[in-house]
Amino acid sequence: MVRRKTIIISTLHYCEIKEFTMEEGDKTGQVKSLDKAPNEPPKVNGSLSLLDGASAQIPVITPELSSLSKIASDKTRQLEERLESFEIIFDSEVGDTNLTRGRNIEREIGLRQIYLKFEGGNPTGTQKDRIAFAQALDALRRGYEEITVASCGNYGVAIALAASLAGLRCLIYIPQSYHTRRIREIADFGAEIVRVPGDYEEAVNVSRLDAEKEGYYDANPGGANTNLQLKAYGEIAYEIYDELRDAPAAVAVPASNGSTLAGIYRGFVSLYNRGKTSRIPRFIAGSSYGMNPIVQAFVKNTPHCVELKPERIRNTSVNEPLVNWRSIDGDYALSIIRQTRGWAAFATDKSMVDYARLVREKEGLSVLPASTAGLIALVDRHKKEPFPGDRYVVILTGRKA
């Protein structure tokens, strides 16, 4: 079967109409790991083999937008023209992800009206594209030529892609011991990889110091551009409202630094203050068992997040996107959970893998196992104290394109 699609690309400086054909069933190859040779078993001692990173779409942006990416990344062009082209790519490719009702999941767990917000439709497969593109646009507008961030994978790929499309030099700081499939993607997008001795938090510190010293745009969480990051995540709330026409009873989110949860909350607060919704949803957070300060503080009922002992943190191929000994936006996320009468719970690696399999088998979505931590926390709360009939939203990210 052959499908035809027509797209109109129009800016103040550029207008093009393109038609292309695509045969049903066409498939593309998958990116191979740079860190593991074919048939080599995963590394279980020493450095980590993070096998469950999300995967970028192939191609990462719609082919007919490639002409705009050339304009946006061309430093000989006028800034206004580059900004306009990049904004069109941003608007066309990032966000507006699917929100679907998980009827089969509802039957499995005994709770009706569960909606799955699948962030796997973003270019690199996670919600990180939202803040990456927002910050690349901000950096371009403010005259920066370089952008930097510390990452263990997903965020680094998102920043690398956004920077390549915007024509920015990109430096990704990665802990020395981390070996993730996404490193090849980061390099393929033209980013420079800087290895840092120590853990993720140390990589953040080095990236921040270099940004201050060299004049790079600092895209790290908890830095000067945090408000922009939270605003970008707030778009998730607006998209949920567009579909449901009100706020759901609760939103379940996988938690690491707490930034995604905080951003979605801010979005719903804005909607409520503008009279668009009748309520602000409860917020539910899930994270790796014993490896996240936000959930730890909630479970132990401490007033603030307490830093965990770094030596007790154990990264695995499943929990890596969630674990932190210090959550940068942790206290803010914890206060949101409590203020909204929400919930937080831990999830084991086994339960996250099991729920990822359940979502794939029952709803046809191939999700990153770690992203099911919010769903697991929702189910945990429902088992302890059943939720009333209402609407509930679960945030999920993609595993395979």
C-alpha cells in the first residue's frame, strides 16, 4: 500500500510544498551499540551496561523538514531566519504526544479510566526532548554558541540532537564508568563527549563549572535555566487538558530529579489559575527501590529530602534513569506530592520489567521499564486505599523506535 502526504513549510523567508510517497511496512535499521561488540554479554562488574535506554525515531525528524534544519544550523544566515526555522522544527516534532486510554491495563489492575501519556513519540523517545529543544532555542536566541549538560544517556541524546539542528556546539559530560547504548547516538549528532571521574552528580558539577568558566549555555537541571525546563515540561499538562478538557484526578510520574513532576504540576496550576480546570490533580511518584531521595523522604515521612549515601547507590540496566543520591528538584517535588495529597512508592527492577511487558502485551506500547515506576506507584496506592471512579494519567517513555 502506498500513502502520499503533502506538507507545506512556510516562514517569512521560505516556503516549500513537498509531496512524498511511502510504502506500508518499510522499516529502517537499528543503531548498534558502540559500547558492546556483537554477541558480547552485558557487563555486570566494573563499568555499567545500560541496556534499556530509549531509542530515537529513525529518521529523528520528518525528512521534509531537513531543509529547515540546514537553515537553522547555518551560522552564515541571519539569526531571525535561523530562529524561525528552528521554531518550526520544534513545533512540528516535539510534544503533542499520544494520550490513549489503557482499557486492557484497567482490567488487569481493577481501576477504570487510566490514560497513558506516551512520550516515546518525541524525536529521541523521551520527554527530555521538550526541555532540550526549549533550551537550544533559548541558547540560539541569546547568542550562545555552545551548550553543555551532564547526562547518563537520554537527556544527552536529546540535547545533542537539538544542538545539532540549531547549529550549536554541544558538550555532554558523562561519568567515566557509564557505558550506555546512547553514547553512539550522542556522537552521531556531532556532540563532544567529556568523560568525568566519579558519578553523575560530579559530572553535573564539572559541566556547570566549565559552563561558567567558558561561557557555555548551562542546560543542567537545578541551574539558571530551571524555570525554562519546568515550563517546557508544563506543556504535558496542557496537552492532557486538551484531550480530557479538565484535570485528571491524579498524574503518575517516574521520579529521578523530580523536574518532570514539578513541571507538569506547574502546568496544571497555570490552567487552574486561568479557570480552565476545576481542580489540580494529585501527584504520584515512583522510583527505584531505596535509590531516590524523593520517594525515600515520603516513605519515611521526613520533612525534606535527605541525600543518600553515594556508595550505596546501585545502578542497573533497568533503574539507571531513576536513581540519584541527591534529587536536584527533590524538595519541590516532595512538597507537591504532599500538597496535592498524592503518593510515592518504590518499584523493584523486576516489577518495572514486568509492567513494561504488561504495557507492551496489553496496550501495544514498547516502553522504557523505568518509566513504569509511576504506574507501579499508582497501583500500590490503589491496593492500599482504592481510588474512586475518575480519570488517572500515567506518564510513560519509549524504549524502542
